[in-house]
Amino acid sequence: MLAATLFAGLLSGGCAHVPSVPEPLAVDSAAEIQVRGARGALSRRATAAVLSGLIAQAPDASALQRHLAIEQTVSGTPLYTGNRVTVLRDGPATFAATFAAIHAARHYIYLEYYIFEDVSFNGEQLADLLIARRQQGLQISIIYDGIGSLRTPGELFNRLRAAGIQIRQFNPISSSPFSINDRDHRKILIVDDQSALIGGVNLSADYESGSGLGSGSAPDSGATATSAAALPDTPAGPATRERWHDVDLQIDGPAVHELKQLFEQHWLTQGGSAAELFPDDEALAARGNEVVRIIGSEGGQLTPRYYATLISAIRSAASHIWVTAAYFVPTHQEKRALERAARRGVDVRLLLPSHSDSSAALAAQQSHYSDLLQAGVRIYERAEGILHSKTVVVDGVWSIIGSSNFDHRSVLFNDEVDAVVISAATGAQLEQYFQRDLELASAVDLASWKQRPLSHKLREHFWRLWEQLL
């Protein structure tokens, strides 16, 4: 049965095709850019004031203005003002914020994670904390992915259910064998319509104290048991203790409501009922002055929202594009957009891993180096730790952080969630982190790269054939 399921997964993956994003992307010229705050949609005058402030920060005002219009068209979601945004680096900072948010909750807690394990922080276990909060009367709902959390003991979920916590498994293999490639790759914590965490950090022991032994979970590219079991030489996880490097974003403010809606849509599509969800009676409150757009993408969309947004941002870049990618297996259009940007004088830099929990994805990644380097893209590989971050900063004012990888799988199969932040302050912070990471990375030189062994080139070529499954 398992072999048949894996074979079906390969067939379904092999039939998938990356959508083409038109160039230029069409913009609904009749539609005004929507901006919402704590009290709902802003007036035209207030919207114009917000947009004017954002555009003034950009090196090319017209490019950012056009991109914001395109982004709204493809994402279908408004910009939210009144948010406080906090960048969280690595596991300790993210787990500190996670446990603090759960402790502070007053009404409800939603958790949606690709990998869900009973992690700990400061000597406290997540399961113990959730059960204690449930006993204090909070409503708690959990969605976990059927593949990502495959190795999480069933006893954990049984214990949480026994305490009255509501749990749904996303696309379990037993009932959805032909959806094995369609994964819930999101990482979301939502508390009381007021605070949320999203990004690349799973609830995985890999992140405890900034290092991990490797949980043995599926690689966080969202790669399924299909690619791990049916194709050779993909490790189950890192064999040695290494620090995992990642980025999460804490959002406090009105944009959290958009994340709540995404969670609830998944809850309903996975067999949950509306009666099990917390009603929309929480008053939204402004917590800061950051402008955020939430983008929820789903596998199978004709034009995945994150994908079209990312390509639009790259095409609109005026000065620089700095990308940190855990799994860099670009589509043809993503690669072409980066190369064209570099050729027109944009400073394009890629910070990528030199080793990974997926050796297959790493080989496919490196198969693209020669073309990118020849176009003027600068590539850096980080050897220290496991690089798992997923961030892009364009022109210092447009940043995106979330669960989407720079790969085919996030375009074709995974359900993802990402936050766009239009802010020079957040962009500067992410660029500062990028510069620090470069100190621990080595630049890839084109002349030296061409001299790599033939065996490496053959390996890269082999995995390039399978890149849409990675």
C-alpha cells in the first residue's frame, strides 16, 4: 500500500506544471489600493497619506507604487496599517515569543504547523503549557501536517485531545493517499486576534537552544515521503548536532485578523466545523505603525499568490535584491527574473546553504550557479549550521518573510503563508542580519566553480531532473 501511495505521488508530481506569470503582470487600473486599520478600511485621504509615506521611502517611487498595485491584484488581500513587527532570529528568540504569547492568551490560541512536536523552552514543555491553558478555559485548536509530523508520536495528540484541545490533521495519508504532495507547510501561531507568529521555524526540537540532533522529520522544503523514500540518497535528517538558523516574524495588530481567516479556512476544508472556531468578536487594536500584507498561497492555484508577488517584486527592483533561501531550486521564471535584474545593474545577492538536511535540494541548487554567476548574481554559501531562513529584501523597503521556499514545491504543491512588510526600518534590520551572515559565508567564484569535479556536475544534473519534487 505504501509503495503504491508513493508511486501515485510521483505520478501526480510529474504531471504538475509551473504556471507562467505574464510579463508585465496585469493591473486592475480601476481598483484602488486597499489599506485597512484597526477600525476597518481607511478613507481615501487616509489611504493616500499611508501610501505616500511608503512610496517616499523607496529609491524608485513609481516602481514601488506599481508593484503595490500588482501585489494587491494577485494576492487579493489589503495592506494593513497599525502593526508592530518584530523580527525573531533562530529558535531561542522564536520559542521565547511563542511561549510568552501562549502564556498571555486570554481567549483562544490557534496553531498551524508543518512539524508539530512537544518542544520545550526554559524547562517548560509545550504540551503541558497548552493543557494548562485549556484547563483555564481557553479555546485551543491545532492543525498539523500529515507528512511533516509523521514521526511525532500519536500519544502526544491523544493527550492533547483528552484535555479538550481540538486537533485536525492536514491531508492524512490514510484518507488522502492521492494528495501526498499537497502539504500544509505553514507555521502560524495566533492569539486573541492580537498577536501572531509566522515564518520558517517549526515546532521542532531542531530549534531548541538554537541547535538540534535532527528530529528525523521530513525535510522542511515540504518534501514528502515520495521524494525521501522513492528517490535515492535523501537523508532523513542531519546526523550531527548543528545550530539551525531561521527567521520568524511576530505581528501585533490588525493584520493578525487576516491570518485568523486563513487558519479557519483550513480548519473547515479539513473537516472541522464553524462551531469549533472562535467568533470574530475581538476588537482589533493598532499596536504600531508598520504596514503589512498577508499572503496565503495554496497548492494548485492557477497563479500562486506568493509566486506572482515575488516575481513582481524582483522585476520591479531598482537598487538591490538580497535573498536568504534554505532550499534554492528556482523555477525558470524566478531564475530569469534574478538574472535580468543583475544584468540591468541591480545588486542581486543570494545567501544559500553549503550543506542541508536535503542533499538532493542542495545538488539541484548548485546546478544553477554557473548561469546565475555569469549574469552577475553574487552567491554566498554559509557552512556554519543549517541555514533554514526564507527572506527576501528588495530596495531596502519591501521585505517578505514566511514559510515559502524559493523552490518548485512551494509553487506547485504546498499551502504557504507569508507576510510582506513595507518598511525601511524592517528592511534595514533584515539587511543588517544578512550582512552579519555574510561574515560566516564564502563567496562562490565562477572560475573556481567551473573547475569542480565531474562527479559533482553529474550529481547536480541528476537532481536537476527531479527539481519540481524538491
